[in-house]
Amino acid sequence: MTIDSAFHDAVLAARTPRELSAGGVTRLMYDVSGIPGAARLPRALLVLLENVMRRATTTEDAVREAFSVILCRPCRGAGCGDRVHARARALPGLHGRAGLRGLRRHA
């Protein structure tokens, strides 16, 4: 998989917030479902991908970081060294029980 114009356009579209209204409350949401590869991600990485869309300072940063998240594969524990995993270490379920044990030890 490479960063092509379709991926770039999908990230650009995901960076545009949409309004979501329920119960008289309106919130902004970032829909990442159109980004190629997002459908296969576990929930924790989808949350990370949404945060990338929300917080990246430039579109180029968002594309680069989104691509890193999409390419992310499940690891065997918290010590894998992957930079995406390092950012998402606090998200439960990303690293399984091994990662949670490591968080408890250091807490």
C-alpha cells in the first residue's frame, strides 16, 4: 500500500468535521470510514486515527500519520517499539493483556 491521491483525498475529507446531533446536543465528529484500510482496524486504532484527523497541524502530517496507523499490525506486547503503538499505549485493548500488565506495573 502506498500513499496515492485517493488516500490523500480521503484523509482530506476526514479532516473536515461533520455535525452530529442527538438529544438536542450537537457535536463535531471526524468520519474516518472513507480512508482506505480503516475498515480493518480494531476500535482502539480507529480512535487513534480519529485523533490524528482532529489534531494534526497540517494535511501532510495527517496523511503521514494516518498512513502509519493504517499500516499498523497487532503486536505481541507493549515492548514492540512501533511508534504508533507507543502513542496509543494508553488505549485498552491495543496491546492485549501483556500491555495492560505492563501499564499496571508502572502505574
